[in-house]
Amino acid sequence: MPAPLVGRKFGVGIIEPLAPEKAQGIRVLGISGSSRQQSGMSKSERLLQKALDQYTSYGCTTRFLRLKDLKIYDCEGNYSENPAYCTYPCQSTLKYGDDEMQTVYDAVLDTDVLILATPIRWNNHSALVQKFVERMNSIENQYSWFGNRMINKKVAGLIIIGHVDGIQHVAGNLLNFFAWQGFHIPDVAIASWVGENDEDTTKDWDQIQQNKYTREDLQNLIHSSLRLAYQLKQEGPD
């Protein structure tokens, strides 16, 4: 007879934290892809802030960006015309004086760990995250077309929150994107939560905070990303 279904095991495979002296100086960037108008309204953003607080408590240097707060123009598809036209600095950054994507580029290039938080929107990541993905093409293309690897020995992870079971779909898309960019993926790369079918979002935050699996995943994401970032730093420059 098959074993009884007892649900996901809790407390198995816990990743131990990195020693505080080893975490000192590791740079962590949190990017929120929520479209909520005010900071703090988004549950994915709140969970990201909790993660950043923990990184800070371990001695890391943290930075937080809200894509919603930045003027970022759409990718204009220069690559489609000719891959050699998709350059860094991005052509849109050079074309539009008020484009603020360079702020994102600078932050990404200056970090050791990037945690991207997104809500689920129709079984996918948010439109703001998609804009970020497309505008990052100029970074990836520096290697694939020009042989210049701009992202090297950096770690990426995800926070995904929603009310439809699209976590694996969203994670698959974004982890594929990060891999092409040159990021390393830690043992535990995703912290997530899926709400009930009643879609009563007013009770989400309390449920997220009480969910032991989400808490465990977030802790493992933080610990595994720091461990990998430390290992990469120990290897020294290429």
C-alpha cells in the first residue's frame, strides 16, 4: 500500500546561517516589482523587507529599490533589429533623459545578492518585473554578443506571493532569466505563499506571517544565498 499523504515535511533540510563574521560586507539588493501605489501596501514587498532586515542583522549591507518609484521606459526592441544595437548603456537610457533604469543597473552591478519580489499576475510575474527583465537584456547581451560578462559571481533569489498557484511558472521564467544573466542560484532560491481560493486579500498578511513553511523557506533562502555569496567571494576574481 502507498504511504499515507501527510503533506510537506517541516523542519527537514534546514540550512544553517553563515557565521556573522563571514556575512560582514556582503551586499544585498532587494527589488520590489509590485505595482501598489504606496510603499508597504504590497505583501511581497513586506516579505522582502523582512528578508532585508534579517540580512542586515547578519552584518550585510542592504539596499532596497521599488520599480514603481522609478521612471523606466519600455524596452524598444533594438535587439530585434540587430543584436549589435542592444548595447550597454541601454539605448533607451541614452535616448530619454528622464529614464531611471541606470539606477537599477548600477544597483544590480554593485551587489552580491539580488532578491527580486513579485506578486503573481495572471499566472505570471508583474508587468514591472517584465519591464525590468526586458531592459536587463542589454546587460546579458554584452556577453552573448560582445563577450563582456558584466554579471559574475552574483547570487539571485525570489519572493513570490499570490492567490493563484502560479509559483512554479513564475519561478521557472525568472530563474531562467537570472541564469542567462549570469547569476548563481542558491540551494533554496524561492520563498513563496499562495492564498485561498476565496481570494480575500484582506487577511493575507496575517496568514503569510503565520505560515511556517513560508517562514522556513524565507530563512533558508537568506541562509543559502549568503553561503553561496561567501563561497563565490572566496574564489576571488576570475
